[in-house]
Amino acid sequence: MSTRNPATLAATTARHVFLIIVSIAFVFPLVWILVSSFTPSGELTADPLSVLPSEATIEHYRTVIVDLGFLTNLRNSVLISLASTAITIVLATLAAHGVVRFFPRVGRRLTRILIATYMFPPILLAVPYATIMIQLNLINTYASLILAYLSFTLPYAIWMLVGFYRTVPLEIEESAAVDGATKLRIFLKISTPIVAPGIAATAVYTFINCFNEFLYALLFISSTERMPVAVALYSITGAEVLDWGAMMAASALVVVPSVVFFMAIQKYIAGGLTEGAGK
Amino acid sequence: MTASIAHTRKPRADGPAPRRRTLKGLWSRLAKADKVGLAFVLPSMVAVVGLLIYPVLSSVYYSLTDQSLLRRDHELVWLDNFQTLITNADFWSAFVTSIRWTAGSIVGQLLLGLLLALCLDKVRRFSGLYRVLLIVPWAFPPIVIGFGWQWILDDVYGFLPNLLTSLGITAENVSPLANPDTVFWTVLAINIWFGAPLFMVNILAALKTIPREQYEAALMDGANAWQQFSFITLRHIRNVIGLLVILRIIWVFNNFELLFLLTGGGPGDMTTTLPIFAYRTGWGLHQLGMASAITVLLLVFLLLMARIAFAALNYWEREDS
């Protein structure tokens, strides 16, 4: 802006002040969790208002990893989330390409149907899933969670990927078809590489959602060996005296990767939604 | 850098296709459909039917039975579960809490998200930094929201109660999550903290697609700031806002984890929403049939609301074109 009068200056300042205050409020819990996780137990309980500890310690991380075997739970979460993500991406890329190229008319209606599956409360599916898992003897297995997770990852992934595959120019695929490429080859070698960044974003989002899931994990897994991190963390609260330092160290181990991933992919999630609404 | 993608509406050459909603019509369409295309789509469709449609239907069936978590067999009791529910005060209390929790959360998230997006859209310096900082809450897993906030609000060691006491605002440390008078507003504030970034990011993306010339033209016509906002800005972003509100209503209404991990539905049943009520009935009291009935009512209510909301969205779309 070339002309700076006092009114616009005041407005700009007001915007900055508002943004700074909200930014601090939004980031505070993350900062506080990190600070607490490095604060010695004695100081945590001595003065709750001291912002910075006199010395940083990793005792809480040691407790979490060595005493509580948190790495096993982390491994469980990673394995379950990786498997769910892989299955979701394979099925959803096929479906999204298929819808866009072969059934474009259905596409619009399909988007609405997929949004509708958003309406199914997880607790609604939890009841039949619980009985199915009991009948199939899948309680306490990774498979139970991988299956249950597909119920929410698949519709969302298809929805996002339909938006990405729509951006692939038809001409490129047609010229490949003229050159004699099969439909599967066009999918694998032409359109999928073009939307690869979108697929990566979808995969990361799917992974995080599975990693963070709590309800199904709580209901289907009771053995400590098989527990994903969310339920493992929850089960610690059953202890007599809650070790807040350890809780915050474990929380930091879970929240920091999520925050980093989310920052990396947030623009894709936003783009998909506005595109869908613009139609 | 703007993420704006201009959408050009393709003219429909062929007009609306004749609708064949009969099963026979569906079969003939499937028979004529591209076989390779079907192979692409079919695995997902099978998964969606098996993982979503079938369980929902079996939920409806269970809601008509007295299925228990502890027995395998069950008897059909038809509408008894529903009859019990509509005469149960706890059910209605959870219903009202659900409505309050959803309405309060969505209004708060939308207003804060909109305000942040409008500010961010106008600000040039540090806008990248703000964006990154302001989406942080959205990346929090529910479990960490639960324990992180419990820690900050803990009545003995928590930062906030101690701060309030030392500032003289409260006489003694109380966790706002344990106090029946404040618990609802506290979980509401936490949910607004958690959900506002999603509104912000999406509204911001929509704001970036508004052609600047429209503002210049309005300025020449002497439109004031409010008129510019309501006639140009709001008109361009209302579809995005509409869709966001629908999706978030559904999500917040259905949400189980956040409240379960923050308060467990308590103190008492101050924050018991329908999903938590269903969980308590199913896994606390082992009454899976009754829990199914609650979740089926939940779904019916949501379908009804979505029907109304989508009608509004369609109306706006027609008006725009």
C-alpha cells in the first residue's frame, strides 16, 4: 500500500495484535507440554508457575521408554497405521482414477455419498464392529484395527483423490492411449505420477488419523503388548499416582511428529475442500 | 503466493440425462459400463459396503434386540429400546448437552476462524509464520488434547489455576474441568481452540480466490467496509462456510474422544453427550442393543440435519449460477 494513512495503520496494527495474541494462545499447550517434559519432577510439583526449569532433564523420556516400554506401543501404532494407509491408498487411487475417467457423471453424486459416510458416528459402527470382531476372533489383533480404520480413511481418501485426479488433463491420457498404452498402464505411468504430491498428502493425512485414533483401539485391544500409543497412554492413568512428567514426555513423543506433518500438508487438505465446495 | 485455482464452468452440451432409478436400469447400466473402469472402482465399493453399509444396517437390527455385551444370543424386542429411551431423563439430558456442545463449538470455531482468516488475508508481514503457528491445535491428537489440557488445568500443579490464584482472580486453586459450573464452558473453549484452525485455513483459501477487481469496483461505487464484506466477501465464501459448518456439525456431534478424554462425561453427567451416553450404556452397562438404539437415533438426527443443510447449499448454488 503506497498511501498510509493513520486509519489503515491502526487497522494493520490491530490485526497484528489480534494475530499475535491468538497465536500465543494456540501454541501455548504445545510449548507447555514440551517444557514440562524436560522439567525435573521436583520442580514440576514445587512451583507450577516457573516457566523455564533451572535445568533440563530427560528423566521423563527415560521413564516412558525404558520403564513403560512405550517403544513397543509406538511400533504397534506405526505398523497398524502403515498397513491401513497402504491399503487405503491402493484402493482409493484406483477408485478415484476410475470415477474420474470412466464414470464422471457419477462423480458428483459419489462425492455427496462419501460426505454422507462422514455422518456415521464412530460409536454407531463400534457396536456392530465389536460383535463382528468377537465372532471373527479378531479381538487383540492388528487386523481388527486395520479393518475398522478403513471405514473412515477410505471415504476421505477417495474424496480427496477424486479432486486431484480431476486435474490430470484428459489429452495426456488420450495420447498415451493412441500410442497403445493399456488402461492400467495409463493409470500407473501417466496419471498417478502427476498427482503424486496429492497422494503423498493424502497418505500422510490418513496415517496421522490412524495414528491418533482412540475409540476403536480402546474397544478392540486390551493386551498391553498390542496397544497403540493412544490407548497405552490412557491406560497409564489407571496408576495410583499420575506421573505428569512422564505423561508429558509421552505426549510430546506423539504430538511433535503430528504437528510437523500437519504443517507440511495443510494446504492440500484445505485445497480439496474448497474445490469440492466450488463445484 | 496464492493457492487460487480459477474454475471455469464447462457448458453442458447434452442437458440432464434421463434418470433410471430402477434396479433393471441399474443392471443395464452396469452391463454397458466400461469393464476396466468397474475393476478400478469395485474394490473400494465392496469395502465401503462391507465396512460401512453392512455394519450400519446391523446396528439398526441390534437396536431392535436386547443384545448384551456378555451374551452371544439375543431376542427381538422391537421398539422397546426406543420406548425406554424417549422416557429416560438421562437420554434427554445427553441430547440437550449434545446440542449445546455442538452449537457452541461450531459458532465459536466459525467466528474465530473467520476473524483469523480475514486478518491473515489482509496482513502481509509474518503471514507465513502466523499460518504455521495458528494451525498447531488442529494437529493435536485427542489423547494429547486430553492429557495436555488436564495437566495445564490440574488443580494442584496446573499452570492456569495457579496463575489465576496468584493473580487474585480465584481464591483457591480449582480445576475448571472438575467444577460443575465451569466445566461445560471449559470444554467448549478447548474445542474452539482445536477446531478454529480448520475454519481458518479453508476460509483463507476461499478468500484468496475472490477477484480483487470486485472490491475496486465496489469502492468506486462508494460501498463501505461492511457492505463490501457482506456483498462480496461473504457471498464468495458462503459455500465453503456452509460445507465446513455441515462437516463440523457432524464431526463435533459425533465426537467421542475429546470429551471422553477430557472429562469422561463428568463431573456427574455435565458433559455427557449422546456418543458418551451410548458408550456408557454399551460398555458400562453391557446393553449393546440399547446402545445401538441410541446411535441409530443419533444417525437419524444427523441425516435430518444434513438434509436441511444440503438443501440450503443447493439453493445457494442455484442462486450463484
